[in-house]
Amino acid sequence: MKKILFIFSTFLLFCSFSSENTSYIKAGEKLVFAGSYNMSGLMTQLAQITMTTETVTTAKNTYLHLNCEAATYSKWDSFFKIRDLYESYVNPLTLKPSLYKRSIDEGGYTKKEKYVFKGNQINSTMKRKNKPETQKTFSVGGATQDVVSILYKLRTVDFSKYKVGQTKAFTIVFDESEIPVVVKFMGNETVSAGNLGKKECYKISIGAKTDALRGKDKNLIWLTADAKKIPALIKFSIPVGTGQLTLTSATGI
């Protein structure tokens, strides 16, 4: 149960190709996923993940606010309750992050985290349950992104120009560390995409220098093969089992 949000975070971590300079992501989008985990040989739906976008304007800048919420279904709350929130404030055109916030509540364990991006530096603030707040400043690469914005960045790629088997390396920041990743384009495949019906999708394999993911080409994401590139299906294999995130509803796209 407690792996559901980690699983989603992992895929936000490990989904990236090189991208265009202009974003196709707009405000008012809402994507809803059902999170399932293999329990005793059966895929069991345990949680809902909701991703939304909105425009936020300050005195100096306009940002695209990327919001990701995850919550276990009420019938599972007594077993292991999850209420997690991930947010990223990005440049509407380039999707480069300026602010990232994470607030998790998993089975009573709480953690709050904030990254302020300033050039190639991040000012980090973290507060764990029953522990004092800590602050840290560390350097990252100029193209490094947070775990929310990277999935949207992925959707700006023109995969029609990629050959099957083509790979590329990238870097994500998570838990105050940069993590190198490799993604591989595996061709096109048709899958169910919730209220969008059956859709032809780009199939992508995700790999990284981490123990979080297991198996060659066992961690996959399908993006609709159109200008929107909506995530339709995500499958994962981790040390404690397998599962998937399935798109149930896409609106405002």
C-alpha cells in the first residue's frame, strides 16, 4: 500500500526525452488515474492519482502550476491511509521549474519538502515527523527538473522522429539528490485510455541507477501518439512486486 505514491513518484522521476522549446501543456487540464498493485496474483485498485494544471500569476511572473494528488480509496484507509500532494511551478513555455513542493502523509508518517530553484542551485527546506526542520543548498545541472514537471516535459517530445530502441540519458532531482536515468523508445502500441477510448500510444521503457526499479523493459509508460501525449498507462516492477497506473479520465485537454 505505502508503495503507491512512491511508485507514481518513481515514474515522474524516470520519464524524460529531450524536448521542444515550447510547451503544449495548457491550464485547465485534469488527468485521473487508478493505482493498482498485484496482491496475491490479482491487480487490486488501491488509490486515485489526480493531476491538474492551472495558471498562477504573481507580481513578477506567470507560472503553470502542476498539481499531483494521491489518496487511497476510503475502504483502504483503515489498512494504510495515503494523502500525498506534489506541486511544481514552472515556466509555461519551457516547463523549467522555479518552485517544487511535496507534502506526504502515509500511514501517519508525514514529510514536507520545498525546493526553490535559483539558476543551478536549489535551496531546500525539509520537515519530517517529530524531527526539526532542515535547510540545505546544493547544485544541480541546468536541465535538471523535479519529479512533477518531468512528466509534462516528456509530453512535449515529437516521438515520431525517434527510432525503436533509441535511448537518451537525463537527470532528475529527488530527495535532495540528482538521479541519472535512461529512457528507451519502444515503438507504438494501442491501449485503453479511459474516457478517451482505445488510443495508439508511444511505448517507452524507463531505467535508472537505482534499486527502486527491477527488470529489463519491465517499467513502462504509454503516451497517446498525438499532440497531447496523454499518459494512458504506466506499468512498474519494484523489489516488492508489480503494479500499474491506469488512466480513467482526461478532461480539459
